[in-house]
Amino acid sequence: MVSYVHDVHGFVEGDQNRVALLGCKGASLSQMAHMGLPVPPGFTITTEACGAFLATGEPPADLETQVGEHLRALESAEGKRLGQVDDPLLLSVRTGTAASTQNTMETILDIGLNDLCVLGLAKVPERERFAWDSYRRLVQMLGSTVMGVDRSLFEDVLRRIKDQHRVADDSRLDTCDLIRVVETFKDLIYEESGTEFPQAPAEQLRMAILAVFRAWKDGRTLLGPHRKVGKDGAGGAVALTVQRMVFGNLGSDSGSGVAYPRDPETGRRGLYGDYLPNAQGREVVSADRDTLPLQDLATRHPAAFDHLRRSMEELEAHYHLGAVEFTIEHGTLWLLNARVR
């Protein structure tokens, strides 16, 4: 039994009214979980934990213990462990303030992969490219967001390899290309930071959490009014959500998208948005690949489209809903965020 305390909260503990503590993103995920909507399980590290770091320069003394308790509960529920070689549990870390559901830092995906786990994940031939694509994403995100390597250097590596193979986007690189990218990225991290890419999954998670706190304290995630401290002090801190990964890059029956309950230009009610097959993370808004109109989802995955439509109708009854970010994994819908107007 997990002993819940104030610095870390499971999604089932919160709701939309606890924005100051959980941030908009954490409160949104908690509310959706309470409603029985398809949210990847996880937990939120609160603004109070960040506030303690802002005040002292150190995280709360028992934060690591609390994160470990919630992680073990997640591992038990999912039937897999962070760092297990065969089909490991992988995590995402996203940030959000009480003022906005938008990320204040780049999302870090696929925490838990390393040189051994990627081989375990890739042992099924159909998943080989997916495994190395996921590892590439982790090394790039952790390297730039956590380890301080200029992200343009990673982009240069990718651009050079794509140019050599005369392909327009990452999705056209094969497994051998991605293995080469990963090794080049790891060499780049060592050259630029003097530190090896961390192979211990627990260390990857710890580094990601502390990097968010440090960047927020230093003002590197400053986004206008988000750092304005309210009467309760929470406005000056950031919350983190840690979730089980769901994958939109598993093939043509998977993908990612953004859905709106109204036409963003005219305000007309309906279901609007963009969908990108075999895509993960922010690729749907990156402009590197051409997205599909959301209505194409009704033909490709009618069950997932209907589930999305019904979920948005339920959310509209609770929020002035602005948009929903979602992933489809092998035809199954998962909701990652509900933005409020």
C-alpha cells in the first residue's frame, strides 16, 4: 500500500480543482482518470516539491522515496519493471504550471531504455525499428533537455544522415540508420558534456526531475506570466507528470493527434484537428511531416475515433474544452492532455 504524501500524488487522488498543487496538466489527467477516460497511468510531482527546491536549492528530503513508492505501484499494476531487459516499463516526463496546460519544457519520452533494454525491446523483428527509434528519441531529449547539449547539434546529425540517404523525414530511416544515430548522439553527449549517457533507468528519471527544477529556478523555462507567484506561492512553481509510455510510432495502426471541439478559426462546433500516423510526441505539430485531417481517423480507426468523440463530449460537460492531445496505440485511444479555454 502506497503511503501518499503531499509531494507526489497518484492521478486518482486529484481532480480539476487542484490546479495550484498539480498544475493544469496534472489536474487535467487526474480529472480524466476519475471520469474513467483512457489516461496512461502515472503520478504527479507537485508544485510544492518544486517550491521547496526554489526556496532551498534542494528537492524535499523524502521526494526520492515518494517517487520510488509510486513507481513500484505503477510497476505492479503494469506487470513490468523500469529497467527490465525484456519488454521494460518506459516512462514519459511532462511539465506544466498552474497557469497553463502547455509544457514548459520539452517532453522527455521513453525513459528506461538503455543499451541492454533496447535489445530486449527489439528482439521481436516487427519491433526492431520501433525500439531503436524510441531509444534515439530518449538520447536526443535527455541529451538536450537534461544534459545541456545544444539541440541544434542533434538536429544537425539527423539532417546529415537523412541527406546521405536522400529521405525527407525521420520515419524513412531504417533500423541500421537509427542505430548509427543513437551511437553518434551518445558520442556527441560525451564530447559536449564530458559525461556518458546514463544507462541506469532510475538515474535517467532522477536527472529528468532535477533538471526541470533547476531549469525553472534558473529561468530557462520562463514563459511570460507563468513564473508570477500568486498568493499561495504555487504560481511560481512547476509540476511534473510521470506516466507509462503509450506509443504512436508502432506502425500504420498507431499515431498521434490533436482534436478540437470547435473549428479554431470560426468557432463552429464539431470535431476538428490533425492526425499523424506512425508518429510520436510533438511530431504532429512539428511541420516535418504532413498531417491528415482528423476526420480521416474515422476511416482508419473508426472505434478509436468514436471513443475520442465520446470522450470529448464528456470533457465538454466539465470544462470549457480547448483541445485534446491523444495517441493511438495499435488502434487503442489514449488521452494525454485536455487543454482548457
